[in-house]
Amino acid sequence: MKVCVSVWGRFHAFNLAQQLQKRGYLYKLISTYPAFAITKYGIDQKLIHSLWQLEALSRGWYKLPRWMRGDRNLQLWFLEQFDRSVTNYLSPEFDLFVGWSGSNYWSVHRAKELGAKTIIERGSSHMHYQTEILTEEYEKWGLSFTETHPGIYEREIQAYDDADRIAIASLFVKRTFLAQGIPESKLILVPYGTSLAEFYPVPKQDNIFRVIHCGSLSLRKGVQYLLQAFWELNLPNAELWLVGSITPEIEPFIAKYQSDRILIKGTHPQQKLRWFYSQCSVFSLASIEDGFGMVIPQAMACGLPIIHTTNTGGEDIVRHGIDGFCIPIRDIEALKEKMLFFYENPDKRDEMGRNALEQARKSLTWDDYGEKITNAYLQIF
């Protein structure tokens, strides 16, 4: 089996390519990242086809002042240029084409013409569900949700039908695809992994009880509910750490629940995140829609018990009541109950953190992911 992987940007494609290369299955990785950035993942430069010019153009465009860009949305144009370049590059030397949803449409058709099987990677919920629930959430707070460019939306939906398989990472995402009439036989469900070389416990430097959220501070990530729940608990000797970039829509909530116990920690390189996880007691991801929160296995690998919603992919890897708890979306009382449980039961908190660490080391590595995904690929033929 020879696999060609195509992705605009990175996502988990470099981890996938690394696993395929390790097993002798990688034919080529096509990405907009420069080759020197990709080789850091241990991928042989001869197996990389870089379309870095498109990445540079895209980043340059979005750095221009708003008044220069006007209302022009070039997102579709960039993705079409990428897709066209991939399509023209493909040759009949591989058996399986794996492309990311939205950015690979014509290339899926070209791969089929060349006799290859095709897989579309979709990291989030079905596009229809994602748009519906996020529109609903934004309207709840009197805001307008910026929907995906109609052209990209159409390409995405059509690719679901055209590809032989759709690779997803969680039961939550699977349910949204089944609800849209996609047959179960078309779905490949394999949760993503994490790096134990990057994520491991380091000593905690004090005895403060801390809840940590890691990821963008946005309505989609449910930070509005986490802020309210923690603020209402008003626990002594306790802090909430928010690690990630702030989106404009969450700023009013940060102002509303301003407290010396709620700390905005900003963005940090991935290799520094283990320190932030390790200074905390519990990890919480209250997302409204999150196909698979890759921060969950990261936090588990650092020894934290988990509080996650049904819409994060957490249920696939967090054993309820053993490594953490699964709660409904938008449920402030459930968030308060679980945070209070961990606050009042330090022995149980430590036990569940140890369980989470053991689970991460045993079954949540990128090698575990690689074994499962390659086995799934082989079953297509």
C-alpha cells in the first residue's frame, strides 16, 4: 500500500505521515508548509512535496490591514489553487489518497481517475451540524456567526459523497454524520493520539487548586460557561487558568467575570504546555462543538483528570468516573458539580489523574493511532 497525504497547513497530517512512513506506507506528503518545517516531524524530505508559496501568499494576505483587503474573501481562491496544484501533481504511483475536507475536491476525483482509493479527513462534526449549532450559540448571545464561504461549504459536502471513506476521530462526529444519512460503513473512526515525549507531568509548585482550559478562548469552546461556573463557585485557594488566544466574542464574558482567581495566560508553544497542565489540578473542555479536542489526551498525559462535554470527543478516550467526567453542553450546574467534586476530594482527584496518565501511556500515543489507522486503510482494499 502506498499512501499520498494532502493537506493545506498541518492539522494532524504530519503525525499521520510520520506513522505511515514508519510502516513503509507513505508515498508522498503534500502540504503548504515548507519542507524544513515538516522534516522536524522525522519525515524524509524526498517524501515531501511543499506548496509553500500558497501558505506565504495566504498569510501575507491576511496580515494586510482590513481597509486594504476590503470585503474580498480569498479563502476559496487559495484552497482552489492548492487543490488544482495537487491535482496536477498526482501521478499513478499510489494506491490510496488521503485529503483534508474543504481543500481537496478536484484532487479526490483525479486520484480516483488514477485508480486509487480515496479518503476525506474531517476533524470536526458534519458541516451541516457544525454550522447549525454554532449559529444557534452565537444567536443566543446576540451575535452573528461567520459561516464558511459558500464555495468551500459546497466542496466539503460534495467531497463527503465522492470519497470512498471519511476519516473521523470521535463518536460525537460519527453521530452527526449518521444523522445526515452518511452510511456507517463509509466512516473510519480512529481517535487522534498525543506525544508522550512532549506531554508528561512535571512537579507542581504549590498547593492551589486550579482548573485549566487550553485552546482558543471562544464561544465554540464553551469558555462562556466555564467562566460563569467557576465564578459562581467562588472557591477559596482556587484559580481558573485560561491558556490560548482570545477571540473578540469572548471578551465581554472575561470582563463580566473578572476576578483575581481567573487568570488569562495567553498563547504558548506546544512544548511549554506541559508546565501549564502540571501546575493545575483538573482539565476542563466545555466545548459546544469540537470534533476531537487534542488537548484532552495532552492533559491526560500530564496526569490531569478531565471534565469534558459530550461534543469534544472526550467520551472516546476518557473513561467516565475513572479518568474524568462527561457532561452535557451548556450545563453550568454540571460544570460546577464536577469542579466542586474535584476540589473537595483531593484523594479521588489524584487517583483519577493517575488513571488518566496510565490510559494515555497505554493507548493514546501517536503510535497507537498509527497502528489503528493503517489497519483501517488496509481493510479498504
